[in-house]
Amino acid sequence: MAKPKKLTNSPKEIGSNRNEKGQFVKGNTASVGKGRPPGSRSIPDLLRKIAEEEGTNDGMTKIEVVLRQVFKYALEGKSWAVEFIANRTEGKPHQSIGIKDETDEPIRVFDIDGLDD
């Protein structure tokens, strides 16, 4: 296995808060306070939590109420709702573009005099 390349910049050119590999050194203040605080939740986590809460008096969850409304829109003919349901039940269709030549011969390129490129 080949040895990893060393950076040509000296630490002075990189900055005093980085090592010779360009990584932040321990105790650096450049990234202090950045990022998600410990214990906080991401948006998808919060949405999942809210979705599981009771949404109606008859015991349905909020996500069930929303999905029933989407299904109602699909029955009314809203194409986005039909696509939403199809993508989540059947999966998104794979889209591929291919050119097949039955003869397996190379493509011929003609140079016709008088035609501009």
C-alpha cells in the first residue's frame, strides 16, 4: 500500500490551529460552539416523534391523519398525491437511458461537404 502524501504547506501556512495533516489540533478554538448540541434531536427525529402523537379524538396518530388526507387527494385526482403514494408503496421507478445497436457495428460518421459544424 502506498504511503499517504504529506502536505507541502508548513503548519504556519496552514495555521497554528492545525497539524501537519491539516486537521484541527486538540483545544483549537476555531470550531468551538459549532455543531449540534449534545442531546438535541434532528428534524427527522422530531417529525417522527410528532407523527406518533395522537392526532384525533378517535385515536389515530397524526401521521395516519396526514396520510389519509393524501389518499383523499389522490382519489380526487391530484397527481402529486398519486405519485407520493406510488413512490412509497411500489418504490420510485428506475430511470435509465440506453442505446442498443442490434448489429454491433461501429457507428459511421459522415463528413458531407458544404455542411457547417
